Amino acid sequence: MLSGARGAAGAMISAGCTLLFGAANVDLWDYVPSANAYRQHLYDMVNDKIVWPSTNGPIPATWPALPAGKVGFYTIYPDPIPLLAGELDTQLKAFIDSAPEQGGVLTSYAEADASPNEGGQFAPIGLSQNTLHQVHAHLQALCKGTKVKYGAVFCGVTPESVGFAIPGLDFYALDWYDTWQPPLFEALNQWAASVAALQPSPVLAIAETNSNVSARRPYWFSAVFGWLKGYQLANAGRALGYWTYWNPTGPLSGPFLPDDTATIAALTSIGVDAQT
């Protein structure tokens, strides 16, 4: 993560007006003081390289430390065989139960719905759609009654993609980028309808988003956020949060640019609106 001044945001996870707002791979609060959340994938790593597909990722002994008041959103990739046998429950409960007072956000196997007509991107290593349903149910049960919200993260908007989740999760989130099709609002509206068919009145979130064209970022971030805020206002506050994603070498985003004043101004405006 980028370093810098770290202030408390006092974020709490609850249904209502306030949205979590942050980024993956950047301490967004270093640039946008109202940012109150951070996202991280806990991949299986060998020699500092991601093992992909990851199916034996780490389970932290305790909830990772962040500055006071910031909310962590973590994606885990545990081995599904011992997970479903209950062999990881002690580790998982210690991790989940140690979340700070402001709570936390958890998912597993993000974007498992990629290539849905082929069984999803983890199917070749044994994580079928049916097994993923069992994983979601197991982890949701472990989070019940704790300060951690558990949900699913998609990268597709069709009923086939949403079918990789189960009803009854705390939230349903989408990763969506500027280069993807269908066009933005058509995609978001289709996704919301697909999720609502699975889980009536769902809590929605944007888990990753960005444009790989820096000049488009102010528009893109504002447009995606405006859609989510509109959903929140029209649905009794049922929205969880909004996260941007940054990868210095990735084709979907590129690096965060600290001197990109237009993007930082747009994110600052979003941060203010996220709190109201």
C-alpha cells in the first residue's frame, strides 16, 4: 500500500446513507480524506508471485490492521475441500471474530463467474458452481452474528453469472471496467435485475472499477458512483460501498497518479457524497 498520513474515518457498516468508499492497492485516504475503506485479495503466493487460480490462499490469524476507523474488505481463496469439511473453521472464526468495532467485509473466490458457460474460471481446478454455492453458504454461516458482512463478487451481469452466488448473502458486488461490454448503464441495470431475481431487495456494491485512460477517470468514477448512489436512494439504503482498483501494470487500470488532480477532485466529491 502507498504510505502517507493516515487519519480516522469512524466508518461503520450499516444499512442507511453512508457508503463505504475506498480502493484496492492504494490507501485512498492519503489523497481523499473521507475515504474509509480498503480492499485486498489474499492470494496464494509462491516466491512473491500469485498462484493463479488461487485455491490455497492464506487465512490471517487476525483481521489485518488498518488505521483507526477504516474498514477492510478481503477476498480469500481457501482450499474448498478442508473448508467444506469444517477443518478451517477454527482459523476462519478467529479471523472473522477479530474484526474491529467498525466491522469488515469478506468474500471468497471473486469473479468465479468468469466464463460462466464453461462452469466458471475455477472449474478446471475442482471449484464447480455447486461447490462454490456450498462455500458461500459455509462462510456466510461463519459470519452470521459477527461484525463481518459476507457476500459474492461478480465480473458478469447476466443471470448465468449471478447464478454463481446463492440467495441470502449480506451483499452482492460487481467488478466492472471501462473497456467491458455491454455499455456501462446497460450493464449495471442488467446486473441489478439479475441479482434481484436471485435475492429480492439485495444490498449491492461496486467492488472494483477503473478506466485505463486517465482522462476518462473523472467521468467514469462519477458515473459508476452516481448509479450506485441512485440505487441506494431508491432502495432504502441497500448499498454497501464503492471501491476503485489500481494495478500499476494491469491493462484494466494502470497506476494511481498522485498528480492527477482531476481524478482526485472527482474522487473527493464522491467521498463527500458517499457520507450523505
